[in-house]
Amino acid sequence: MTAAPPPPERPRPLDVVGLVTLLVATGAAILIYMGWAYLDAYLRPFLLKPTDLNYRPDEYALYGLNLFSPAFLPWMAAIPLALAILTHRATLLPRLPARARALITTARAHRLIRPLGHPTALGTVITITAMVLAMAALSNRPISNYLLLLLVIVGPLLLTWSARATPLGRVAFAAAVAIAIFCSLWAASIYAQQRGARSAQATIDKVADRPQVALYTADSLGLNVLNVKREPLGPGAYKFQYLGLRLLMIRADTYYLIPDITPNHWAAGHHRTFVFKEEDDVRLEILPGNRPG
């Protein structure tokens, strides 16, 4: 008479809390880093840096959160679904049609696929593949960064999963987790930088859609910039009016203005970013875009 199989080990509450804490902390770090990467790529063409504008971590996180769109929902739902299928595969497999089960059995028995049924073997193959692709990328081969980072995330985790109960295995698995978190931040920053660069280019291409700014000053500013015109005014507190400026952003009572020039002029180096605070000798009037000065 064979002994009954031992009941599955139930996760301890502290293990669940620790895992949730790790995932939440990692998610928050990714959002903050995505927000910084987005703003850094967006502000770079305007000669600004997000660190110079004193953004707070919660503002970075909000910018990072805004980068997500409904297109992410199917992929986000697929992750827990895939994990659930892997967890209950022994129960789900007998419910498949006989032909599907036969195909799966045949595939598992293949001499090339059979060794990959063990996490360590599969992790070894993925890790070696990632190393080969990384060497190819260093040789200027066109390798997708997202594919490479995905392999580096998955491979070491599978490679060290089976040995995580041993002292040395725990160190290896902890290193794999740290690498996975680092690569997740890296992938998120690449995506955020691409979005930020596209947003900056959209602003440059459609600068006329930005709010127009009429700048009134008590003294001449000497703004010798293409398409920025100075018009003298009559008697009064403000002696000059500057037109041809567009509002880039407002940050902490500070106005960041750019000239109303074409993308070709921008690429030719005629772009500038002007920083003003509305004081006694400076007044700014903001008008809708796409209208004459």
C-alpha cells in the first residue's frame, strides 16, 4: 500500500506579505523611474533637465503612470492567467481533447524538448541565448533591447529556482531577483525615453498649437531670436512687448517659453528656451494657440 502524497505546502502569511511588499516596491520604483526617463527625454530638446525643475517622486510616479494605455491591459491580464495555467497544469491537462494531449506528449518526448522540461535546463538555455545575443548586440548587430532584457530577466530566475532552498542557492536566486528588477527598470526606462522623445518631437512639429505668450517688460531684453518680435509701447509701466513666443510649461511660478519657429529652424539650431518669472517689471499674457500675435 503506497503512502498518500503529502499535502501541498501552504504559503505562510509572512511570505505572502513579503512578496506583495517586494512587488509593490518594485512597481513604485518602476513608475518613478519611468516618469524621470520620460521627462528627461521630453525636456532634453528644450535644454532642460527634470532634476533642475525640482520634480518630486510622486510627480515622477504620476508621469510614469500616464504612460500606460489600454493596450497594456491584455498583456497585464495574460500574466496571472499564464501563472494560473502553469500552477494547475496537472489538473487542466486531462481535460484537453485527446488529440491535443497526444501532441503535447509527443512534443515532450522529443529529444530536443525533453531536457527543457526542467526549470534549470530551460533557464540555462535562455541564459546562454541571452549571453549570445548580448555579445551580438555589442558587435552592433540589430538586437531588440526588449527581447534581450526579457531573456535576462527570465533565464537567471529559472536557472536558480530549483536551488533556492540551499544556502548558496538562496544567494544565487537573490542575485537573479536583483538582476530581474534592474532589467525591469531598464526596459521601463527605454520605453519611457522613447515616449518622451516622441512627445518632444510632437511639440516641435506643432509648436503653433502651444499657447501663445505676449511678454511685456519695463526694459529691453535683447531677445535676438528668429521670429521673436519686439514692439515698443507708449507711455506706461511696460515699455516693450515681445511676440512670437509659445508656452512650453509652467513650473513653480516660472514660465518656460520657446520661440514660434518651424521644425527645420529648430533642427538648424535656432531654438531657445526662455525662463521668466512674472515680477513687477515683467508681465506675461497667455493666449490660445493658432492665432496671430
